[in-house]
Amino acid sequence: MADNDKNFSAEEREAMKEAAADKRKSRSRAKKTPEEVRAEGVADLEAAIAKLPDDKDRELSKALHELVTEVAPELMPRTYYGMPAWGKDGKVLCFFQPASKFKVRYGTFGFEPISNLDDGTMWPTAYALLDLTDANRRVLAERIRLAVG
């Protein structure tokens, strides 16, 4: 094991490998039609969801994919460090970090800096998520709409 490998957990090293694969896929899609990019992105996202070891994470990921697709159909499904994500203009806008990814007690639905969430000098960019209740769906739907803005 290299010295640098000691600084990262097995989960972090795996996420870095997945990020490199995501970047390679992104470059290979540069000359494809939007329909081809969407189809490949959906396939990647569904494969990432299927690989999740936890039933709850799979359930949340599927529900979030449905929500994002409903609220912002213009966002492109993709993966981000091997996690379900949705992008705009070739960049990740929002993503779901499943609890099982880093062995924590809750998943996180987060937004990247390209999101249009700015509100004064402080605003939320991630939400801990245990369940996607109707109330949670409404909050996240509004945040997604605002982020795409």
C-alpha cells in the first residue's frame, strides 16, 4: 500500500476511482446527441442505484430520481463519485450521497456551487435525508427548482 493510501479509507479510494470513471465517461460523451447522453446517464444512474448495498438507499435514490426528473426534466441524469446525480451544462448540479457510501447514519441530498441557491450571506446546500415524505418532497422540489433557476 502506498503512503497516500493510508490517508484515505477504502470507501474514499473507491469514490476517487469512480470519479475518474465518471470523468472519462463525460469526455467520451462530448460528441453524442443529448438523447444519447441522457440514455447513457440514466443507465449509469440506474446501475449505481442497483449496486447500493442498502435497501433504504436504493429506495431513496429511486424516489429522488423520480422527483428530480419530475421537477427539472432538463437536468441530465449521471453519476458523481459513483453516486446518483443530475447535471446541467455538463456539470453536476445536485446529487444523492447514500448513507451506505461512507457508512454513516443518513443519506445526503446536496447541491454543487453551480446551483442558484444564493440567499444573502448563508444558505443550505445539503440536506440529511432518512425518508422522502410528502413534506420532504415539497421542500426538495422547491430547492431543486430554485437551484436550476
